[in-house]
Amino acid sequence: MQLIFVIQVARRICQGGRLFGSSGGVKGIDTTVHSFFTTSRLFSYVNHLAIATRFVIALTLMLLAFGISTSFAQVAGDYRSIATGNWNALATWERYDGTTSTWLPPVLVQGWPGEFAGTGLVTIQAGHNISIAGNVTTVTLGAVTVNGALTLSDDAVFTLNTNQLKVTTVVGKIDFGKKSRLKLPINTIISVTTGALVGSCSNNVEIYIGNVQYYACVGGGGACGNFNDLMVNGGNPIITLTSGAGTNIQPVCPNRPITNITYAINGGGPTGGIITGLPTGVTGTYNAGVYTISGTPTVQPAVPVIYNYTLTSAATNVCTNPTAVGTITVNPVTNVLITPPTPVCAPAKVDLTAAAVTFGSTLGLTFTYWTDALATISYATPVAATPGTYYIKGTSAAGCYDIKPVVVPANPLIMITNPPDICSPSTVDLTSASVTSGSTAGLTYTYWIDASVTISYATPAVASPGTYYIKGTSAGGCYDIKPVVVTSSTKLVVNALIATCVLATVDLYTAVSATSTPGLILGYYSDASATTFYATPTTATPGTYYIKGTLAGCWDLKKVVVTVATPLPTAAGTITGISPVCPGATGIVYSIPAITDATGYLWTLPPGATITGGDNTNSITVSFSPTATSGNFTVLGTNSCGNGIASSPYALIVDPLPAAAGPITGSSSVCQGASGEIYTIAVIPHADVNGYVWTLPPGATITAGANTNSITVSFDATSTPDILTVKGTNGCGDGTSVNLNINVTPSVGTPVFADGASSSRPQLAQKVLYTATANYASTITYTLDANSVTAGNSIDPNTGEVNFLAGWSGTSVITANAKGCGVPTTAIHTVTTVTSTIGATWCFALFTQTGAITNNGSTVKGNVGTNAGAITGFTAANLDGNISEASDPVSVQASADVIAAYSDLNAIACGVIVTGTSLGSGQTLTPNVYCLGGALNITGDLILDAQGDPNALFIFKVGGALSTLTNAKIILINGASKYNVYWRVYGAVELNTGTQFSGTIVGEGAITLNGSTLNGRALAILGAIVLNGSVITSNCSPMIVVGSTNKPTFNTSGPFGFCVENIHEAVYDPIAIDIISPDRPDYYTLKAGDPPLDIITATYASPDCAIAVGYILHWSITDNAGLPVKSVSNVFLTNITGQVSDYTKATSATTTDIIFQGAANSVVTYKIIYWLEDPCGKLSDIKVNTITINPRPNIQ
């Protein structure tokens, strides 16, 4: 039993890594007992102290006998002990020699550890006791490791200039003498893994790390801790940058993520970290000794702004909390402004680099030019730009940039419609608008006989058959030229030459071509005016004749020449040239010697071969189409008498190109980051084995099967949509490629609710739509929190529309779930219920005090009403809400509310006076009251930036009409809400096609919506409301009220406190420890009609309400987690009206009690929240009382 006890004590001492001390004997036993054993257990071990002392000595020798060894980092200058002795004795040590790689006794010039500079690691080996009688050295040492014992003599100060002091073995220890002091550098880490620091338990046994003092015992002097603290923490904490040099001092651009900055803290013990001074959008976190700074700055400064941040540890068990600092510089926003260039005429071009094009942009930008909106394809000739759309990227010296499009206008275009055939000698009017219909508008036309427009045509209004040219010139001098052909309905085609070779005469009938107009009546004449008939046309002698063809009064006249005969050409010789050839080859020459008497050469070529030069000569240039095939070449001479003898065939071989690639199989829609996508085509005939050429979208890489008909592809995180192509290739070239459009989708973004992270709704609003959007989401579905669903509320998972119970007054949480590429994302929107009795008209989407409301093909979510006029065009299919007809109570109240809102908006002082008559075109506004003296026209995008404030208010006071251009948008960002945007209009309102508008319109004239979207309300004092193909969505929300800020007041009783009951009967049993059932909770019961929670009604007051009666008291009760509490009747105690005692009296005796449930081992606090509503509808501030249920005692 004694042996077991000592082993247990020794094990606890070593494994705990504790500091301990005693006044004599075996050091550490009595203090260690206090550290590890309770008082009751201590007494059972005291009698064994003497035996334990002897056993510790024996145990030490046993461990040494088992050959405890240590691994040393062996570099020149390292020391290790070889025997027990003094620190400053050479005989105590061995020194590692880097030249011979062996341990050798140190010589005088090397000295003992720390005697001279260059000392490396110092190790006291197991079984060795090294004594220090005084301060032996201040020279810098490497790590000092104690596997044996380091003994410090009494009444001395010792300096060890090392940054790491380690006690690593079971028997390792540092033994402090009386009043001994050990001084270490400020960055030293002390590690006691299995050994111990021991010494006399005295206030004068000290360790200093830098200027921080520690003691062997708790308390005393100015020490900040004891040896135990030192061993737990391992030295003074230090914060060190771990994310790489320079990351702690970095410049960034707005709305672009910073390079993550990380720090680590050593020394152990910190329970937290504090990071301050970061720009908006950048956050700092601390976790398990690691600080991380990340995020995207959302500030948009006009000049560079430097943010100096500070990191501080928040340890509760260390002597000092270190800090680290750095800077993040947010550079200014860049803005590129484009002025369209002045149009020029082809072939002139536009210089996009001219300063006038980017005049007004942020100063100091470097401009580059691109053909795509993402600025990935460079435009090579921006100084000579042809018509088209290009993109200019302006980059600041800090690397921030903006990209804007610029358009170079196109030249004019003429479209020609040839006139119908005419009957010669009739004419055509070429100046008719039908001839140039479809041409660029505004052109001036001139008429010409030649294509180079050098010979003017004098009579374009009476043009006879022929080909002419029309030139259209724009006001800027640019032009286009197109031919126009006037044809006759009667056409006579004759052979230009009929040669006679053997016969003396020819038959002129044979000169008429079959392509002439059928049915012509032919006449033959010897003169050009066709007045002298030729009597023998069937036996015409050489000469010139004229044939006239007539049909239905229209005619055509053509000349035919009869020439004398010549000899036939001689036989053709041998063809020379190149064979074989490739499909698509061009410029291949084939020839024969000149043929006697030949005036022409008639070549016969294989299919797909075409003469491109030298036709009808003895040397031709040939091109071969991609589909050309092998075959024979022949040629013969020809003249007016006929053909000579053809040449011998020349055998031509055509090596075919690869066949056209077949369709590509594989996924046409992939995600960024996808891998293992396989794309395949059928084997291409005539393609080489490795003759498949694939072209991939940007960011895609072939990971297997390159140059084959089946490839495996990976898409990285930067991949973009593009075309995947493949074609076959061989020695003759490439076959026809095939394309597959690849749609690469980025990872799905986080949903963003249109109404921000939270909103409120009036209790009367039972159907409310909460929608979210997420970049690259394929679907977004919605769920409602369990408490709301349990209470009977429901949500449409596809639209986000919540159907609230009429009596629901709690808080609901809507979760949007976005799915697409990558991991699905979620976001929540918290809805609180406003239960005030005011605001009966909060749910109107459309209302006019005086005027009709007409719907033509529009859909409305919200109520519709008028106090004087007709309401038409609404059905259950296009209206999700109620209709309030003229003069009913709701309409009467709504009229008053609209007038009050208009008056309140009028009463608000202007914050910004807007000059001009328009807002938008990318303009960004911050919360304020904007006033215009006249009409307002909204163009393009008008951005309202709440700057992170969900209550930010935007008010526009328009002194005239309000209108929008096509596709104008009101864009809400950074927490801006449609509920907090108001448009007070002194005139008519017209929202035009494509407009996306947000906020509440309160106007004094008619309101018209044409093909637009309104997220908010349209309210009119005077004038009709007309909807044409529009969409209006208006969740119920309060009307703006501007008036007195006084609130009702009332008083409560003092805070409550109740103790648990019935525990005084418990009987203590030291064996059973606790006889009270741990399953029985304690609680406090509020009985029926109990008044302690009531409010003092005599204190009700409201400075601005003249009505004396009708005050309403509201109250709710929540538990520790802030969740509503139920009464015995299972009713949630949320927004109950009247006194608490009145509520408990209102039900039967078995269900009146309210039980405040306690817990067995922890304090439970309930909050009773009160607020007052005066007869005029104003609400007071809340007051809170508490009930605390203390736990029952835990008897052990």
C-alpha cells in the first residue's frame, strides 16, 4: 500500500508539470499534496511521508537504470553533460565538433557553456546534477534542456540568456536554493513536459522573464504569478505574424477581398483575442491561439484611407497580454466615364485612345482596350477602331479598376430591289423609293453607269434595260454603292460566233439559244436597225447579220457573225504536274506543250478540282476542294472549227482530309471546379491515330486522353462558358470541326432577402411575401421556423409567401435555401410582429382619395381602394388582397391616413436640394431628404445605399410630375428597404415600360403604371390610378408619421425575487450524499388573481393624447433563452393585454396558474416585459421586471 501511494504521488507530480516547494526534507511532498488532493484525502497519506521520501530516491535510481536517453540536435557548439558537477567546470561537459561529427571534451579556448560566444544547445543528461553557485554567464545560449537536475545555490542571482528552457524527463528538475533568483529573456518559453521545478517555498525564490516576476509560492511581493502559472503558460505570450511577410501591411481595393492575415500566440493559456481598427467588411476572429483577419472592404473612399488595426490577447491566467499591429490601406474607387466618339466614314477609323473618349474619368488611370465585357480579350488596334462595341478598362496606380463599353458607329447601307422586267422599248424609274427600300434612312442618291461611279447616268427616271449603279451618301459624307439591273421581259440569246469550217454556208436558225424567251417570232436582217430582211438565213455566207425576236409587241435584237473555217488543232501532248495532292490544296500547276492551230484548250478535271488560273490555255492553276477525289486529267486543243485529239489521261491521286467530326457526347452544363467530365466523338475516318485536336473553354484542362477521340476534362474555379471543339487532322490538314456549347456555372451565392435581414409586419397582415435572390441559384426554397409552424402559420416553399394566423404576434424566422453548383447556401430573415391597434390602412397597395382605379392586365399583391370613384379590372386571379369601395369605413380611414402621410412628408425639412430634373444613370444616394423644385425624371439605375443601417430613410419631395425612362431601376443596397423609401409628388406619376420601382408613392395627381414593376405602394390624393400590364407587390407596412416624439409613460413595482420551496425537509446522509431526487425541479407558482406582477395604473400618462380613457397595457413573459412562456392553459404569454392578475382571473380555476419553472443546478431568470399604448395609438418605451429561480442546494 505504501509503495502504490508513492508511485501515485510521483506520477501526479511528473505528469502535472507543477511547481512546488517545502522548507526541508524531500522537496515538494506537502505542497504537491495540497495541489492534487482534497483535504479529506490528504490525511490518509500523511503517515506515509517518510516512506515516500525514501521511495522517490529509489524510483529516481530505477529510472536511470533503465537508460533514459535524449535525442540531441547535433551542430557545432552544442554541449551535453557527462557527469555531475559545476556548470563552469570543463570536466562537466562534452562539446559537439562539427568537423569530426563527434562529442569531445571542450578545450580552454572553447570553454564551458556560455563562457564564450557561439554556444548552441545545452543538455543536462539524465542522472547528472549540474550546480550553479553564482551568475556564470550572460552570453546568448541555445535551448537549455534539463533531463537530469539543475541546482541553483542559495542567495544568488542566475542569468540564462536562452529563449527556451525545457524540463523533459520524469526525473528532470530545476532545484531552487533559498532566496535564489533565475533571470530569463522576455521571449523565453519554459516547457515542463514531465519533470518539475522544485525549491524552497519562500517569497524570495524567484524567476524573472524579462521584467515580469514569478515566485515559488503563491502571493508575496509584486509577483504576477507562481511557478504553476509559469509551467501552465510556458512563458510570456508573444503574437507572431504567420501569413507571410508584408501581409500585415497591405493595400486593397474597395469591394475586393484582402489577402488573409494570420497571427499565432505562443505560451498557451489565452482564453480569447481582441482585434480592433479594421475597415467595414473586414472581420477578425480568434480561435485556439490563432488570429485571422479576412473579408472584403465595403468602404469606398475618395482618397486612400489607412486603417491601423491592433491585436491583443485576452488571457486571464498570464502576466501580460501582448499586442501586434498592422495596417490595411483602402484605395479610392475608380470610375471610367465614356464619351462616344464622333462617327467617321469608312475606310477612316476611330482613335479610342483619344483623351476626349475617357474625359471625366478618375484622374491618373491607365487605360487598356478589350473586345469583351470581362476584359479578357485584348483589342490590338484601339487607335484605329472599326465599327463595333469595345470595352475600356481604367486601372489606378493601386490596381483598382473600372470597365465601361464604347460604341463605334457603323457606315450607311444601301438595299437594292431590282425593278420588274419591262417590255422594250418601255423604261424604268430608278429614283423610285421602292428600288432603295430598306436602306439607311436619310441618304442622298445619285446614279451611275460604272461601278467606280465616274460616269453619271443622265436619265435614271427613264432607264432602259441594262446594269447601273446607285450611290447613297449620308449627311456626314459616308456612302455605299450597289448595282441595280433593269431587264426586259423579252430576251433573245444568240451565239456570238458561228464558225464554218467545211461548209461554205451556215443556218442562222442554229445561232438562237434555247435560253431565249419561248415563243419568239424571229426575223433576220442585214442591218442593225432591222429594216432590211435577209432572204436566205438557212444558207448564210460569212458576214454580219441581225436576228430580231418579237412577242406580244415586245422585242429584242441581237447580232450574229459568220466567219470562215480554220484547221482543227493537232493532238495534245503529255500532261505534267503534281500527284498526289491533298484536299483543299491550291495553286497546283498542270501543263502541256502548245498545240498547233489551237485557239483554246479544253481541260477535263476530276470532281472537286477547279481551274483558278490559265483557263483555256496550255498551263492551268488548279485548286482542290475539301471533297475532291482521285481521277484523270485530260486536255485537247480547240478552235472555231472544232476540237483536236485529247491527251493521254494523267492519273491524279487525292489523299482525303479527315472526315467531318461527328457530334460530341458529354455534359454541356458543368460547375466550376468539376472534374472527371468525359467528352467523346466517334472515330473520324482518315484522321491520324493521335490526330484529334480539341479546343477547350477558358479554365478547362484535359487530364486524360489528349489527342484521342475521348478526353477527360477538369474545370477550375475560374472556368467560363465557351465552346468545346474537336477536329481530325492528318498530313493533308484538318477536317471539319464540331462544336459543343459548354455552360460553366459558378458556385451558388448566398441568398439575399429583398427586405434585408429583418423586418416587421402589422398583425393584421396575414399574407406576406418574403423573397430572396442568390447568384447562380437553380432553385430557392423557403422554410418557416418550427415555433411559427407549430402555432399554425405556414409558408409556400416555392414563393416565400407566409400565411400568418390572425392572432399570431410572435417572431418568425424565414430561411431561404439556395441550390446550384457547389454547396447549398442559406440565409435567414427575422420578422417581428407589430400589434398596435393603429394602421388599419397599412396593407393598401393602391389607393386614391378621389378617382377611379382601372386595371388592364396587371397583377397586384395588397389591398386596393378609393374613397370616390370606381374600381374595375380586378379578379381573384390578378388581385391577392381586398377591395375597399368608396366611402366604406376602411376607405374613409385610408383617405385620412394618405392625407396625413402627404402632410407629414411635406413637413419634413429638406436635407439636399437637387438641381436639374433627373436622377439615376448609375447615381448612388445615401439616406437623406432630397427636394426638387419641379418635375423629376428617373433614368437608368438609381442606387439607394443604406450603408448598413436597416432603418435608413430616403425621402424624395418632388415639386412637379414624376416619370421614368424605359428600363429605369431603383436599386436598394446595404440594408436599404422599400418600407423606408417615400416619394411625395406634387403632380402626376408615370412609370414606363421595364421600370423596376421601389418605395411608397404619395402623389397629388394621377398615377399610371405602363409595363412596370412596383415594390411598394401607389397612393393618390387627387387623380385616377391606371395599371397597364404591370406588377405591384406591397407587403403591409406602417405609413410614415412625423409629429411629436413624446411617448406614454407608466410606473412598475420593484424587481421580483423568489426562492425555491420545500428543501428544508431534506435530511443529510453522508453515505447517500444526496437524498433529493435530481429529477424534481423547483419552481415558483403565480396563483390565479395574484397581483405581484401588476402595473400601477394610476401612473398612466400621455402628454400628446387628449383622450383620458382607453389606455392598453401589453405584456409578455420570456425564459432564459428569450422564448415565450406558456400558461397552464397552454397559451403563449406573448403580447397579452390588461393586468397579469386580470389574465389569470379570466380562466377556470384549474388553468389560471402561471408556473415559473426552475432548474436543478442552475439559476433561471424570467423577464416580464411591459409597454403601454395610449388612446391615440402611441406606444411607450418598454419596462422589464425579472423573476429569478435559484437552484436547490446540492448536498454532498
